[in-house]
Amino acid sequence: MGDTGDWAIGGTQTLREKTVEVLRDALLNQVFKPGDKLVERTLADRTGVSRTSVREALRELEAEGLVTRESGKGVFVTRVSVSEAAQIYEARVILESATARLFAERAGPEALEALDRAIERAEATNQSSQAQLHAHRLDQVSDVIMEGAGNEVTRQMAAVLRTRITFLRTITARVASSERRAETMRMLREISAAFHARDGAEAERLTREYVKRSAAFAIDLLRKSRNGDA
């Protein structure tokens, strides 16, 4: 584990919430690399909170899939396998394409306006130096669509994958070329146009293409990293 610097815990959030947020941000920013062991005492020293608070935060991050507990060995930063990534994207294709059709059919004017604003905010952070923020802004685009689709069950199902999707989005946004990032935003605007036209079939098709394109890039990146090429 490399030198991570010190983090200050404070603000209006509860201590547990803030500890989870600080550690989650460190993981998403790859301050800790996949496979790194996370030592409670070291993390407590860095954050200035008790080991109990760190332990509780690690349990929540384990539930999110960002860390893995190995019996008798400790807690480690999760290594996302190619197989797991493929399954995550398969789930995304199913959930997001179906939700896109529902959004096109059900979203009101306010939801469409919120979507346009969310896409504009994502566009404003579309650069490698803001990879984590850009991934968060893309999450917000998805949140607007999930809410506007009006199906709480699919929204809850998507929430289960949320952090792992954000992690994959962050690592891909960090290495994507400017051309690829521009193409991503172009595809999002096409999806938005289908929503405005109330064309559920087209929104579903475009969303499926959008997620499959993301999957191919992420899986290729993971394969190269496993082979020492990235």
C-alpha cells in the first residue's frame, strides 16, 4: 500500500457516513490499487477516526463490492475480474435498455428537463483529469432516467450495482481518448433525442448499444491489465 496522505473527517454527516465516503473516494481514485491489503490501524491513523469506525466503513464497502474479505488474511481492495465485469455489463444492458423504454413512455416534461441538465453537467466534466467526477455525473444521468421511468423495483436493482458501475466508469474515463469521450456524449444526446421524441423502441436500442460499447472498452482494458499491457 502506497502513501495515501492524511484525510480529515468532519462536516454534518455522521462519522460512519463520512468515513465510508472518504474511503470510497480513495478506492475509486485508485489511491489503493486492486489487491492492496487495507489495514484498519493504518486507515484509522490516516482518517483520524477509531478502528471501530474504519471496521464499520469497510463492512459497507464490502457490501458494495469495492473490498473483499479473505478469511484469516484480512481485507483487500477488490480485483474486478473480466468475468465479473462482463456480468455487470450484461445486467446493465438488461436493466438500462428496458428502463429507457419506460422513461420514453412515462417521463414528464420536468424529467426530460432534468435529463438535459444532467447530460450538460456530464459534458462539462468530460476529461480524464476529472474522471471520478465525470463518472459521478454519468451516474446522475442514470438516476434521472431510473426515476423518470417510474419503476421502483428496477431502480433498487440498479442501486445494487451502483458503486461497481461507478468504479468501472472511473477507470475507463481516466484512460479514454478525447475522441472516445466525445463519442460517448454524442450517443447520450442521441438517446435524449429519442426520449424527447417519445420513441421507446429507439431509446431502448440506443441504450443497449451505448452500454455494450462501454462493456467492450472496459473488458478490453481489464484483459490488457491482467496481461501486463496496461
